[in-house]
Amino acid sequence: MSGDDRPGDTPTPDSTNETPPEAPEPPPELSPRRPPLRGTGAGFGAAGEGGGASRLIRRVQEAAELARRAAEQHRPAAERAAHEAAERARQAVESAKPEVERLARQARAAADVARPHVERAAGEAAAFAREHDDELRSAAARAARAVTPQPLRPAIDAMQEELQKRPAPAPSDEETPPTAP
């Protein structure tokens, strides 16, 4: 044990003569085994190497050709699957159409039934607001004053006084009840 080694330390691959395990090879159908490219150190296409760059280009072209063949091989199945998916989507839309139309008719009928009730309720709410205008204004002023921070309350009080000075709006012709002859 040397002075740099500590008990319990394990040697790393760099500190021993062991070599790290190699990466797994790709499947043979996608990449045929070829000898690794080894250069002479003079760069791609060196005279003594016999064209390292051209070999690299040739290998890339071969890999591209293998990929193209694989794509062409699976193309009919992919087209068939896409056609079947489109047909199923068309059938789903066609089968859903009657149900959607039925729901639309049902919603239209419900709206027709509810329309007079909604109109009557809106009219009653407007009449209530006209009859209780002073009470609603007073309640709104109290609520506004209650939620307003203390420093701003004088401004709210001034607006309330201004509103009380103004006369109430005159009812329009459609709002006045018919008089008896």
C-alpha cells in the first residue's frame, strides 16, 4: 500500500491496467458489422489510408439506405393503420350526429318552455327594484361604507350625500302601470 492509498479505496480503471467494458453493439439488421475506422493521423482521405473520408461517406450512405428500406417496408402497414383510424373517426362522427341533433332539439324545447318564466322573473325583479329603490340605495351605501377603508370613508359619505340630493329618475312610459278609465 502506498502513501496515497487509503484503506477501503478501490482502484479505478485508470489506476489499473484494466480497460472499461465496451458499449453494446447495435442490432445486426440495422447496422452490419464493419471494422472500425482507423486513420493514419494524417487526416481524412490521407494517401496511405485509401480514402478514410470516402469510406465514412459510403458507410453513412449505406446506413441511410438501410433506414429507407426499413421505412418502405413498414409504409403499407402505416398507411393501412392511418386509413383505418380515419374511417373509425368518420364512423364515430356519423354515429354521434343523431344524438347531437336530439340534444339540440331538446335544449331548444327547454329554452322555449323556460322563456316565459325567465321573462316574468326579470319583470318582477325590475318591478321590485323600482318599488324598493330607496331601500336598495341605502343598503348599497351602507355596504360601500362598510367595505371601504377608514381613510376613504369621507369620500363615500360625500358621494352618498350627492346622490340623495338628486331626484329619483322618472319612470318611463313602459314602466308606468296602466290607469283605469
